[in-house]
Amino acid sequence: MMGSVLLLSQILCLLFFLSHFQPSLSSSNFSSPVQLCPADQSLALLQFKNSFSIMSSFPWWIGYEQPKRVLWREGTDCCSWDGVTCNMKTGHVIGLDLRCSMLYGPLHSNSTLFFLHHLQKLDLSFNDFNGSVISSSFGQLLHLTHLNLSSSNFTGQVPPEISHLSRLASLDLSSSENNFLLMLEPISFNKLAQNLTQLRELYLTEVIMSLVAPSSFMNLSSSLTSLHLQYCGLQGELPGNVFRRSNLQSLDLGGNEELTGSFPPYNLSNALSYVDLSSTRISIHLEPDSISHLKSVEMMFLDDCNFAGSNLGLLGNLTQLRGLGLASIQLGGQIPFSLGKLKQLEYLDLGYNHFIGTMPDDFANNSRLALLDLSGNSFQGHLPLYLENLKQLGHLFLSGNNFTGPILNQFSNLTQLIQLDLSNNRFDGQISSSLGSLEKLNFLDLSSNHFSGKIPNSLFNLTQLTSLHLSDNKFNGQISSSLGNLTQLTLLDLSDNKFNGQISSSSLGNLEKLNYMRLSFNNFSGKILDGLFNLTQLTSLDLSHNRFDGQISSSLGSLEKLEFLDLSFNNFSGKIPNSLFNLTQLYWLDLSNNRLIGLPSQINRLSGLNTLLLSDNQLIGPIPSQISRLLHLSYLDLSHNLLDGTIPSSLFSMPSLWFLFLHNNHFSGRISPFLSNSLHYIDFSHNKLYDQIPPSVFKLENLRALMLSSNDKLTGNISSVICKLKFLEILDLSNNNFSGFIPQCLGNFSDNLSVLNLGVNNFQGTIPSVCSESNSLRYLDFNGNQLKGVIPPSVINCVNLEFLDLGNNMIDDTFPSFLEKLPELEVIILRSNKLHGSLKGPTANDSFSKLKIFDLSNNSLSGPLPIGYFNNFKAMMSVDQEMDYMTARNLSTSNYVYSVTMRWKGSQIEFTKILFALTILDLSCNKFTGKIPESLGKLKSLIQLNLSHNSLIGYIQPSLGNLTNLESLDLSSNMLAGRIPQQLVDLTFLAVLNLSYNQLEGSIPQGKQFSTFEHGSYEGNLRLCGLPLKVKCNNGEGQQPPPSNFEKEDSMFEEGFGWKAVYNGSCQEEGIIFQAGVSCFFFSF
């Protein structure tokens, strides 16, 4: 979008100059000579012509039928040749205009061009001299007054001999292709400024001048009218007097981001008509006096510069303004009404500021506007109806605001509109059919709104459209075959909608110019029709996240220009077609999350491939060794398949490979040595690898993530050499058979480490001091080892820690109350250790405020339940109605997803995703005494509450009936008395209830979930009666209740999960064990 705006601004600027400055070689300056040109000059021109070839594919030459020099013929008068101008009296060639003449080849210093000593005006712009240096021989053409070598692929230093051309009035060495090939040294610039005393126009855009002092600009000719030094890398302070040069009309210093200075508030040049200071650090402070000297200004571009403190309203006095650019300068508030006074305005860019309110009514006065850009502000409300009166608008950009409401007929009269961008707003309703009347429209972006319904057929009348963006809305229905009318489309984005059905050949098959197509995140179904494969100009095709099925058509191989192909998250099956490997231009290939089989060896034919994603398919067999021939491959993901055999050692020699994900397969054997140092991320977890980690892993100095969890047979000690991996962010060696001591250096070897998981191994000794004062640790898991001693106080340094699991060890300590000073903690698991003593309660009101899981089960903790902590568990009090899953925990640069294995009375349940709202409080199997506090009823987001196997007394608090999300409640094996509160019947998610082995009495409540519990939930309470127990109550309450109309509501466990209770009276099998894994990495290339 910014490119389109830049192009338009360049066009406006060109029109401005054509209307104010006579071109160097206008036809009015040169009339056809009567005198024949001398033979030597005719011969020089012919030899010059023949020294170049014709290259018509150069972008500047599009639209030119033939170069001027084609009709130059030997034996004819060269003064009559196109582009040649001669002196009428002498016949000497004095003008040569070969602009856009398709010249291709080097321009040598001995070129016959330099025999034309009488040349006064020379224009070689917009050709391609193939990287030649500008010859010093140009300095021999001493009669030159106009020299234009712009945009012709010259390179190197600007020769100081240019300063010999003392008659020069106009010099143009600029470029417009962002190639920055020319350089101008200070000594050459200073000679130029000193000798070219008649210079009026100097154009050096994109010539590197970073060493030229801005103060030297004051040495330029006093006759200077135009100075264009855009994107020259200028640095330092610009003298304020540059703006006071009496003859200066046009000044362009834009794009020099290190150029400083101030726009003087007074005594400015009255001649200034064009000013561009955009993307500089020049301070602009407009005062009434400065405005009075700028009354002649027609074009002013101050985008992305320091405009602080200026009164924007003063610009309303510049009544000659035709173009005004004020984008990205931190302006705020409402747009001053005075801008509406600028009735000559054709170009207005106020984008990416902080303006608020509705679109100003004063814009209705700007009837000449051809471009209006209000993008990236905070405008709101409906679009004003006066828009239909701005009939000259060709470019309207309103993206990134808060506009609302439907699109009515505001655009019906804007028949000149070429570009319309309404993206990233809150428009809704159906698209107005009036948009179909904008016959000149070639760019339409309505993405990221709330539009709904079907695409109106009138939209398919816009036969000039080249870009159509409708993504991220709520469009539905099938794609009309009329889409095929838009034969000029090069870009089509319909992603993130609710389109459905099959895609017909007639709707897409005619779009033969299409370069980019994205249909992802819809409900398209069926097979991909062959008509799609007529789109041979496609370079990017994204059909991911739909319901396409069947085999991938072999016709896909006809799209030979494809660079990006994403068919992921569909239902494709069968083999990957061999024709796919004809797509030798592919850079990115994503076929993940389908049902594909086989991994063809021909894959090495995709020699330019950077990213290969084949995860979550049904690929079987070994990895073909030919993959290692993909020398440019950076990202390889074959995870979640059925691949087996050993991991080819050749993968570890690939020179460009950064990401290697092979987890969740059936690979076996040893890990081979790593011979390349390129790898950054390694995940071999959930395979059948064995033996030790090869020492070469610890020499991968760029390694960010090493994940080898759940291989079972990986063994050996963890060498302290691992601490040489200074950039390591994720280390997961969990669920293996590693042994020995945990290296002490893990606590301070990397400030980048965010995940450290060594759980379920055979490590022994004490817990190392893992948290240095400067650390990024967010996830720490040493669960399931043989660690002894105390929890090191250095954990308090882990101020970013979210997850702490030290359970199932032999830690002999009191509860580490210092953990309450870690503000981000969400999970604490210290179960099955030797913790003792009482919980004293918090020292601050915000302690543990984010805690969601608190598991201290199977220890020897005593004293009353920690009421003070319960009152601080704010996250357990907040009920998340949307129940967002923790499927993307952004730990460090990756998505490291928590998974959890929960053991409940002998039954183990493993979750591959965790509810963000999942909250667990487990204090079971300790020695807690006293009553259950009423404040527990405030923890309304609790999913599981387990206080079993303690010495609690008193009644079951009726306030527990407030825990409406509870799915498991275990108060068994205590000394609780009294009746079961009737309020518990309202716990409609309750799947497990265990109140056994207490001293409860009276009738068991009936109805709703309580009708589903069996006798084991209540056994061991000798004074309880009623169903499901066989003991009848004296008042008949134990009789079978009438059938319930209650329908069991959904719970988080319906997604393949469930609770099962096995009552054996043991504490050893209760509690929860957390595991962690990686779901996927997301990167942009």
C-alpha cells in the first residue's frame, strides 16, 4: 500500500515539475537544422549506437514501441535523426536525447560519444549501462549545460572531472530503483560546488553521500533553484540558511534518517514551492511568520519527521497547496477545520497519526482531492455522505481506523477511483452493490472488517481490478463463477471467511494473470479442480485450513512458477504426486495436517526449497537420504508421522538447516554426530532413540532449543559442556533415563533460557541454583527424579517464572514461602516430597495472585489450611467464560505448550492441551487439621479440589456449592461430620465425588449429578443413608427418586477425556504430574 502511495506521490511530483520547470531537452529548445551535420560526428553517433544492444525487457521501456536510434542510418543527415539536435548554422551536434532508448551494455571511456565536443545537452537517462562507472571523459564535454545520467545503472564513484563542466545548469545523477550504486565523496562534491557556478538544478537522489557535510550545501551556486538529495544517507546538521536561499524553489531531502537540524521559523525563501523533509530528523516548528513566507508552496511533504510543537491549523493559510504529506508524525486530536480551506489540495496524507473523531465535514470543500490517506488513526463513526462529492478522488485509503456501519452509496459517484482501501475497520453488513460502478478500480481492500453475506455480483463488473482483498470477514456461500470476469487480477485474497462448497473451474480458470491467491481458513470442500492449474503465473498459492479432499492432482506440477504452496490442514490423502517436484522454484512447501502417505525420494529436485513442512500426516518408512541435498533448506518438520529407522546422519551436515523437527515418530538408534553448525532448533522428542547425547551437540553454538524428551532409553550424564550453549532458550530432556548430577552451571550459563525441563529422569543430588540474577526462566520442571535437600532460595531471582514443578523427589524442607514474591507464577507442584511444617500465609496481598494450580499433596505438611493464601488466589476466583485453551504459551521465541498427566485414584489421564481456566487445588495426603474455611467457596474457577487424607474436622461448607466449574471434589479420609450440603447438588459439572471415610450423617442429596455417583463416593460414613447406599433412611428419603430431566452438561473432559475413580484408600497414587512439549514453531520468511 505504501508503495502505491509513493508511486502516486512521484507522479504528482513529476506533474509539478513538468508544469514549473522546462525539461532539459524540450522540443522548443531544438529545431531541425538546415546545415548537414559533419561526417565525423555522424560516424561517432553510429559507432556509439552500434556499441550497445537492445534490451526491451527493462521496466522503464514498457510502453515504448522502439528506441530512437533504430532509424539512424548511414548516409543520412544525422541532424534529422530522432533524439539528435544540431546547431542550425554549423551543423554541430549540440543535443542528444536518448532517454528510454533501450541502450544496454557498458559505456567505456573511449566511447565515440566523447568525440561530440560541441554537446550542450545530453540525456542518457533510463537506460542500462550494465554497472559501468561514470567515465571521467564526461569532463571533456566542456560545453555541456544539461547532463542527465539518471536511472541508467551506473556504479562507483562520481568522477571529480564532472566539476570541469563549469557551464552546467542542470545535473541529474539520481536513481529511482533503490539500488544506491553511485557514491559521491566530499572532495568531489566540494569541487562540484566550487566550480559549477551556473548550476540551477542538482538531482542526486539515492547517490550515497554519507560523508558529505550538510554545511557544504551552502557553497552551491547562488542560482540554485532545485536541490534533490533524497535517500542519500546524509548525516549531521543541516544549516537553517539552506531554507533561506533566495532562488531556491524545490528542496527534497527526504529519506535521510540521520539528517538533523531545524526548519527556521522566519526569513524563509519566498520562492519555495516544493519542500520534502520526510523521514528525516529535522525539527519542524511552524510559526505565523514562517507561514507568511511559504505562500508559494504547492507541495509540502513532512511525513515521519519531528513536527512536535507546530500548530497544524496554520497550514490552512497555505492556500496554494496542492500536495500535503503529514503521515507518521504523532499528530493527535481532531483535524483542524482550517485544512478544509485548502481548495487547491489534490494530495493529502495524514496517515498513521493519532487523530480521533469522525471524518471532518470540512473535507467536503476539498473537491479537487485526487488522493486522501487517513490510514492508521482512530477515526470512528460512519463514512460521511459527502464522499460522493469528491469526484476527483482516485486513491482513498482509510484502513486501520474504527469506522463502523454498512457501506452505502458513498462511492457511487467516485468514477475516477483507482485504489480503495477500507481494511482493518469495523464495517459490517453486506457489500454495497454500488461498488460495482467504479469501473477504473484496480485495487480494492476490504479485509479485516465484519462484512457478511455473499459477494455481490456487481463486484465482478470491476474488470480492471488487479488486487482484491476480502480476507478476515464473515462472507459466506459459494464463489460465483462470475469471479472469472476479473481477468486482470494478479492478487486474490479470500482467506479467513466462511466460504464453502467446491471451487468451479469457471470461477478461477480464467484468471490467467493471477500471481498470488490465498483461500485459506474457509470451508471449501471437494477436490481441487483442474481449472485451477491453468493459472500458470501463480507464484503463491494458499489453500490451507479448508476441507479439500482426495488426492493432490498431478496437474499441480504445471504451476512451474510457484514459490509458495500451502495445502496444510485439509483432508488430502494418497501419495504426494511426483509432478510436484517439477516446481523447482518452490521456496516454501507446507502439506502438513493431511492424510498423505509416502515421502518420495525425488524431493531433492526442489533445489531452492527453504521450508518443508510435512508434519501430521501418515508418512511411513525411513527419511530418504536425498533430502540432505536440499542445500538451501532452513526449516524441516516431519513430526507426528509414522517414520521409522535411524535419523540419517546426512541431515546433520546440511549447511543451511536451522529448524529440525522429527518428534512423535518411531525413529530408533543412536543420534549421529552433528557436522554442521547451522542448527538452531532440534526436536527429536517422542521417539525410540537410545544411548548418550553425542558431544557434538554441545558444539552447536547457535542452538536455541534442544528437545529430546520421551525417548525412554537416552542415558548418561549431562556434561557441564552444555553450558557453552550461550543462546539456548529451551532445554527439554524429560522422560528419559539420564542420571548423575544436574550441572550447577545451568543456573547462570544463559540469560536467554526460558524453559528448563529435566523431569522424570534419574538425576540425584541437590537442586542447583538455577536462577541467576539476570535470567529469562519461565518454565522449570525437575519432577520425578531423586533430588534431595532444600529448594534453593535463588529461585526468588526467577521473576518471570510461570511454571514450577519439583514434585516426586525427596526434598526435605518447609514450604518455600519466598515463592510468593514471584509475580508471574501460575503453577506450583511440590507433591510427593518430604515437605513439613505449617503454611504461615502470605506477607503481601498480591502474593500468588496469578496461581491456577497449587499441588502440595503427598507431603507431611501440618497445621490449619492456609486461609491467607486462599484469599490471595485471585486467578482461581475469576471464571473465564470462554474457557480459552493454553495451546500457545509464548515462551521465548517459540510456542511451548503445556500438557498434563493427571493421576486420580489409580487412573491416569493425559491432556494434550490445558484450559487457561483449568485450576486445581490439591493439598491431599498431608497432616492438615482444623476446619474447611468458608473462603474456599470464593475460588469459583476451580476444576479440581482435593483435601483428602488429612485430619480435617467440622462440616462441609455449603459455600462449596459456589464452585460451579468443579469437576472433581475429594474430601475423603478426614473426620468431617454433619450432613452433606444440599448446595452441592447444583455442581452440574461434577464428574467425581469422593466423601468416603468421614463421619457424615443423614440422607444423601438426590438429583442432577448426584444421581450418577455410586456407593463408593460415600462408603465409610456409617451414619449416611439413602441411595446409592443400601441403608435406607427412617423417613423414606433413601427411596429411589423419580427420573431426572437433567441433561448432563458438557465439560472439558468430553474431548476424549474422562474421570474414573478407583477407591483403594492410598495416597501414593493421587495428585498430578505435568509434562511439557512443543506443538509448533511459527516463523516468517
